[in-house]
Amino acid sequence: MPGPPLAQRVDVAILGAGMSGLAMAVALRRAGRRDFVVVEQSAGLGGTWWDNRYPGAAVDVPAPLYSFSFAPNPRWSRRFAPAPEILAYQQRLAEAEGLQPHLRLGRRVVEARFDDAAGRWRIALDDGSSLDARAFVCSTGPLSVPRWPAIEGLERFAGARLHSARWDATVPLAGRRVGVVGTGSTAAQLVPELVRGGARVTVFQRTANWVLPRFDRRYGALDRLLFALPGWNRGVRLFWAATSEAFRRGFEPGSAAQRRLVALAEQHLRRQVKDPALRERLRPPYPIGCKRIVFSNDWLRTLARSDVALVTEGIARVTPGGVATVDGREHALDVLVCATGFDVEHALAVPVHGRGGQALQGAWHEGPRAHFGTSVAGFPNLFLMLGPNTATGHTSTLLFIEPQVAFVMRALAELERRGARWLDVRPETLDRFDAELQARLAGSVWMQCRSWYRAASGRNVAIWPGYTPEFRRRLGALGFEGFEFG
Ligand code: NAP
């Protein structure tokens, strides 16, 4: 009988093989650092794009900006590429960069603990093996733990119950009565596809969302030819990066740019929904930009169809046969889909213990916080990718990943230059940074409604309050004076 698997000593352990984990792995390999592993709980790499296989899943920022600057992709079939193309991009990236030998797929990290005496991370996996790592990179991202709604009776539903982020394609939908809870970006992509597939859909809306048109288009052979030219690819990326930052002006409360966004949304609503009463039910009760804006050309139009029901009365409970609403009606359903998003506050579901055994979850009792979304005081050599306050509602999240990866590479080099084992952001450095962020967020549009950007305490744990270049510039120029070395 073979004994229990031994502890493997590695330089860097990466948790999660999504976009940010892969970017970290590529940077390590390109720098000649081969001593790392990537642990991924799913059976394949891809992260978000592995998990979110619901019909209609696609990226809703222009795909040329949803590829890494160091790995351009000339193959996109359209501007807003469907999910399988993004997964294929990730798989090609892993192949081309020789990442396969580093991947440990289908393995869960069950605990990570900083060993004060050794100055290293002890990371336990669910197969009984463990990793002993100098640095621990958590690239689980904010949107990885599906959130089921807290609705009474949900578990007693007798039909099939699905979460959009754990799609089960074997459940037949054509001709069946399908209820969808939620009206965010996911529902807006999913519902039109369900209807196209012949499902009889009832949408349960708690809050109406702002919807803007998606200026989509197919990329033809000529586009692909041009995208293969590095200069062209770079130019298109720059164009979309600049356009996204210009769009960001619309998030400034009271600005002319915000008024223009509202006018565009109103025009879109009027074009797609002719019935004034339905339009009224689809008008959001909060300022544009506060929740993630939905970009869609077929969501509102689908809700206006006579064979699609929009229910805006609150859900009282789920029954074995369907959903009962507060007006006393019961909506009979065969399938109940929860497009209810993610648990952002507890996105790092793994117990992580830092110096002196302190729990990260304890340190974050008021909600997650980290220096530039990357470093947490008391947790040496722990690097979060897309940690707290690195999300935006206006551009590609990859623009935040790249500076974070570059910072980790600099931090590793700095440790070696100083002959130190670990670095730890000082509490006062983190406090100062966090106070600045929260002060800037206080008057912002993102504090004017409830959304996944905010923790239960009301604190905004997700949004970067500035423009993207500021994040890249500041993190890129960050010195190590605010860190303690040991
Ligand atoms: P979400 O934006 O958090 O939306 C969840 C929806 O479920 C909301 O409409 C929410 O209503 C509703 N809900 C939650 N609990 C409920 C309850 N108990 N009863 C009734 N309704 C309930 O989640 P998401 O649509 O999955 O999107 C999450 C994020 O993922 C997006 O904002 C976006 O950043 C990203 N995303 C991106 C893409 C893309 O790029 N293609 C696609 C999908 C998602 P309330 O508004 O009232 O809370």
C-alpha cells in the first residue's frame, strides 16, 4: 500500500486556474521560475469560463481587451466573444506557455497556514497531500462562489433546481416551464437563449437594472487577418481601453456623461419595449452605474414577448410546485434557475491563517480589504489576485490582473535581493490605503444602492474608485517602504 502523499516543497503555490492564476503562472515561467504549482478544484482550467456554461454566456467587454497584452488573440469570432471561445483562448495559452505540468486539477485547497517559525505557507489539499510554499497566490477572484438566494422553501422545490454558475446541460428545457430568479448580467444573457431554445420562461425581478445596447459585431476573415498583425492588435486594444475609460465618466454622479448614459438607456428601453406599463416596471430605482450595467440587445425585447412572463411581485417562498409571490399567486414551474450571482464577501472560501495563527476571515470581519487588492497585513507572502476593490463596472478585469502579477514578480525579486524570507504589508500602510479608498467611494454612485459590490455591513468591498490607469500606475510604482521584511 502506498503511504499518504508527502508534502511537496515549491516556491510558489497558486490557487485557481482562471484568468489571473494563468497570468501568474505565465509570468513565473517566462521569468524562468519553474518551481510552482497551480491548484484548481475544477476538472479543467478556465475559472469563470469553466464554471459559467449557461446558454448565452459571453464576455460583455470587447474581446480584444479581454485577452492579455502579452498573449493577443487573433481568433475572436465577434466583438463580444462567447464563453467557449474564451475557454479555448485560456487552454491555448496554457498549452503554448507550457503550463500543463504545473496544473493540479480536481484538487481543492482545504486550509492554508503560515508557519511563523519556517516563514513558509503550509497548504493542505483534499487528497491528504500538502504543499510547503514560500509564496501563496490566491487567484480565486471575486465571482467564484455561487450564491443561492435566501428564499424559504428553495430546497423543497420538486423540479430541477439550477444555479447559472453550475449549469447542468442535461436538464431538458424545451417546452418546459422555467422560472429564472434574478435580472443581472447573467439572467440577461441566459433568458433570451432559454426562450430561443423553446423554454416557457417566467422571470422573477426584485430590482430592475439599467440596460445599454451592446455594440456587437461579427469579426470576419479580414478582421482576423488584421488581428494577426501585432501593431493592429495593440491598436484595437488601446482603442477599447481608451473608449472604456471615456465611458467611465458616466459613473460620475451628476455629470453630463451620466445624463447621456441615462438618455441612451431610455432610448434603448423605448425601442425594445412598446408597452408603457411594462416599461415602467423595467425602470431602475437607483442611479445608473450603481449596480453593474447590463449590456444586451435582446434582454428587454425578450421580456416584452407575450410568451415570456415578468413577475415583479416579491417572492414569498418556493413551493414544491413553483414559486409563490407576495400577492398570493403561485407560479407553477418545472425548472427553477437561480441567476442570483456570487458570494463576493466570502469569495475566498478556504480557511487562511496568517502570522500568529490569525484567521483571514477574522481579520476581514467588516468585509475584505487588501492593499491594492493584493496584500493583507499579517499574511506574509500572501498575494491575492483580483482581491478586494479591484473590480470596475466599465472595463476589462484583465487590466487589473496584469499589474498585480507584475507586483508579485517584483516582490519575489525584492525578497531575493534582501535575502529575506517574507514580506508583509504594514497594518498602517493598509489602513491608510483603505481609508483613502473608502473616502473616495463614500460619495460615489456605487454607494447608492445594494449590489454585489457591497458587503452585508454596507462597506464597498469590490470597486476600485478611480480610473484604470491610476491603479496600474500606482501599483507599478509602489515601493516596499510600507512593508515589513522577515
Ligand atoms: P448579480 O449581478 O449579483 O445579480 C443577481 C440577481 O439576482 C439580481 O437581479 C438580484 O436582485 C437577484 N437576487 C439575488 N437574490 C435574490 C432573492 N433572494 N430574491 C430575488 N432576487 C434575488 O449576478 P450575475 O447576474 O450573475 O452577475 C454577477 C456579475 O458577474 C456581473 O455583475 C458581472 O460583473 C459578471 N458577469 C459578467 C458577464 C460577462 O462579462 N459576460 C456575464 C455575467 C456576469 P437585486 O438586484 O434586487 O439584488
